[in-house]
Amino acid sequence: MFLFETLIETLMIPVVIVVAVLTVLSSSIRVVKEYERAIIFRLGRLLGAKGPGLFFRIPIADVFRVVDLRVITFDVPKQRIITRDNVTAEVDAVVYYRVTDPIKAITTVKDYHLATNLLSQTNLRDVLGQIELDELLSKREEISKRLTEIMDVATDPWGIKVTRVALTDVSLPVEMQRVIAKQAEAERERRSRIIMAQGEFQAAAKMSEAARMYQENPMGMRLRELQTLTEIAREKNMIVVTMTPTSQDFPAMLGIAKSESKKSAET
């Protein structure tokens, strides 16, 4: 019995050693993906960034944080803003950014994701508060570019690159929506009146030109009158009162009458 216990104790020592070695190795070997970097601190002092792939660390002494280098997207909470012309609106936005310097992202700001989110809310309110409602509704792309530039400059010391800030929605009060609808209706009415006036102007110009031509050629004016009378005469239930033609008009009238008689005979 004593020999059996001694044998067990003898075998347990290597087993414990092997388990301890495997435990140390498992906690020492780490792997980071291609789009990740591990920032290592040894006893509180920065060692640098490791990865991608396999790296080793000293248990207990080394602490590391993994940073994702891919583009990160977050939705900015809806912000209630007051434009320069004192109109209240609610604006939604989306921010796209990525970490370009993982060491700065860890050592210069406590939580770079939260800091970027709060900074985007502040800049959104500041920029939109300096413009009028018409610009907010019609120049979203320009506003987005301006916000992107401001955010990129502000986050550069953190090792963060803001690639795009996009305004996704602008919500207005019901009263303001009605006012905008009335404004749009008035604008369409104005355009329609301008188009009608332009048409009247062009028609008047053509009529004035025709009047000058008829003034230079009185017989053409008379022929036009006779042609109009002929068209009116086709309506058998109408009575047409006109001036008595002069002797100079009889040849033209006779020619028109012959032409109409010929047409009637052919039909």
C-alpha cells in the first residue's frame, strides 16, 4: 500500500508540471486577425502594437487590448436643433470612421468610440445651428462634407480617420410642413403664371409682326378675312354680318367662290 501511494505521488509531479506548463503557454500565446492589432503594456509601460498573427506575452506582467482597424459605423442619436432662422428640426446622421493609429487610439483617449460619438453629436448641433432651413433641406451633401472635414480634424490626434458623415433624415414640425407645402404651391403657381405670360408675349409679338405684314399688303388682309368668312359659312345655322366689299374685292371674292364651288362639285 505504501509503495502504491509513493508511485502515485511520483506520477502526479510530472502531471502537475505538464498542466502548469500548458496553462502558461495557453495564456502566453495569442493570435490576432489581419484586421486587428494588439496594444501590449508590460507592467503598465507601453511596448507597442503586435499583429497580425501569433505573438507571445508574459502572463500577469503583460496586458493587451485588441483594436479593430475596419471601418466602424454608428448612428448618431436624433438631435433636436434650432436653425439660424429659428426653425426647430430633428436630424439623424450616420458616421463612418476607422482607426489608423491603434496606439494613439488607446493611449490618447479612454474610449475612442464613445468620444467620436459624442463629438459627432456636438458638431452636428453646432454646424446645423449656423445655417438656415432652406440650406438644410437643399444642401445636405455640402453639409455632410463640411461635417466630415470638421470631425476628421478633431479626431486626427486620436489616430482616427472619419471617412463620411451622412445626414439620413430631417424631421420638421407639422406646422412647418404645412408652411413649406404652401410655399411650394405658391412657387408652382408663380412659375405657371410666368410661363403663361411668356406665351402671351410671344403670341403678341407674332401678331404684331403679322399686323405689319398685312399693313404692307392690304389685299392679303382682305384675303385672310374672306378665308375666315368661308370657314364660318360652313356652319349653316349661323348668320354672318360683314362690311360690303368694294369693287376691288370682287375678283378675289369671285376666285374664292369658284374654288368653293369646284370643291362642292368634286365631293
